[in-house]
Amino acid sequence: MRIVVVHDGFFEGVISFHRGDGWLQPLRLKADEIPLHLEAFVAQASCPSGCRLRFATTSRSVALDVEPDTAEGVRRFDLTTDEALLATADLPPGAGRVRFDGLPDGWKTLEIWLPPQRAVRIRALGVEDGADLEPSPDRRPRWVTYGSSITHCNGAHSPSRTWPAVAARRRGMNLTSLGYSGQCHLDPLVAMMIRDRAADFVSLKVGINMVGGSVSPRTFRPLLVGMVRIIREKHPTTPLAVVSPILSPPREGTPGATGMTLRMMREELETAVARLRACGDANVHYISGLDLLGEDLVATCLPDLLHPNGDGYEIMGRNFAEKVMDRLGVAPRP
């Protein structure tokens, strides 16, 4: 195969990079701000959920070379073109190449989605001898979404089947997924990062990480309003959806350490959006998380009564495309 060294222009859904000897590691935070974040946040932002390489090629076979990882468990990679999932490849511990064969003839634009569970260091792409390959920047509308482990989606069937990836592929959006397992606490630095990112649509799926005690009835609504106002400094009219938690039966009516329940959080988020709209923000919208995954799916899709399983994430993605994107008119139907 012919080896092509990758550079920044091959990546989508990435905020910045770690750079080493012949490799790039995608990050979902600003590298120069790492010392300002808590270590737990940095660990999750180093996992490339939603990050992908995007390129056009004439090759019928494509390989991706990465730094070997000896941690337990396979790393799973997806190859897609537009909405279609072409192949999934598993990389066992210690291996450094995934390969996709049997691709169509002629030019095609492809994306390789990286595993969300842990950091990946990318070295190169490989194509058939004599084949062409070049970056293919994504010109589709840009969507930035923020959330918790339920947006990070470690339990998805594969990287392109997280709920944000499903929604983005169904509606032709260029996704940046800022889901951080356990770390969605309305951090001001994240608000500033979203503010500084090009976006045609922004969604904030918030609440579940905070119900245990990081916010109170006094602080939750002001923190959400503050995040929206920071984002509005550079996105004054961009459609912005505030999405409340999906169903979690043990947390619906049982207060956390500071007295918050999920029912209270939904009320506070709905009130915050109503107040923002009353103050002139006509393009901020409240969406109930129960519209994405509610009581009818608990038995089949919510095994731990908190995180969806792989099927649940795909249902959430389809529901988000139909009940949020279509409703707000942020992406045309295919």
C-alpha cells in the first residue's frame, strides 16, 4: 500500500491535537487550556467521541495506522460515506492497523470514525498503489452538541452509532460532539469553547451529571443561563436547543445531595429557556429529554436505569433528528 501521512486537514469534530513523533492525537478541548481543567475532564476530552478522518480517494482499500495500545479490549472503528455505514473494524490490543477492503470504484468521500472509549494516536492512512487520496473538508452545516456520558456514548454499538452521530448522518450535519462522561457541569471554559467554534446549530443536553450534588436549586438555572449567554457572544441568532435529561427512574423524584431531582431539573431548564426567550432570545428552544428516551423504552434500552444500550443510543439519534432537528428546521430532510 501507499502510505499517506495525515495532518490537521484530514480531521473533523476535533478541537485541537497532541502532537508526537509521527502521530496526532485528537482532543475535544483546547490543548493550551489543559492546565486550567480538572484532570478528570481532560481524561474524557482526550477520548475522540465523534472525531473522524474525512477524505476522498479512488482506492478500493483503505488502511488506518495508529499507535498500538496494550490496554484490554478492542478498539472499534467505522467507515462511512454520507449516511451509509460501510464497515466496522476491530483493532485488538497491541495492533496498529485497521483495514477496509472491497470499496466501490472511483472517487468517493469517506469518514473513519474513531472509538469514543479512549485516546487514539493517528499515524497515517494507506491506499492502494497508484490510487489518489486527499482531504475532503466537510462543508455541511456545523452542529456542536454538549453533554454527559449519555452524549459521549461509550456503550454505542460502534463509533458512528452514537446518538449524535446517528442524528448527524441522518440529517447531513458536520458534527462536533462534546459529550464528556461524568463531566457535564456547565463549565464556563466549555461555554467559551463552544462560543469560539463555528456552528450553525448548538445543543446542550444537561442535567444528569449535576443531579447528584454539583448544583443546587439556587445555582442550576443561573449556570445554564450563563452558558447560553456566553455562547451568544459570537452566536447571537444560531438555533440553540437546551435538552433536559432522558428518563432515569431512580433519580426522577429522589433528591440528590443538594435537593435536586430530574423532574426539578426539567422544570428549571424549561423556565430558563422561557426567561431567555422573554428577554429577546427567539432562537433558544427547550426540548424534553423524555422525547428522546422515555418510559416506553426503559425495559429494553436502559439496562442500568441511567445509560442507554447500543439500541437505545440509535433510537435517541433518530428521535433527535425527527423531533429536534426537523422541528427547528436546522437540517433538511434527506
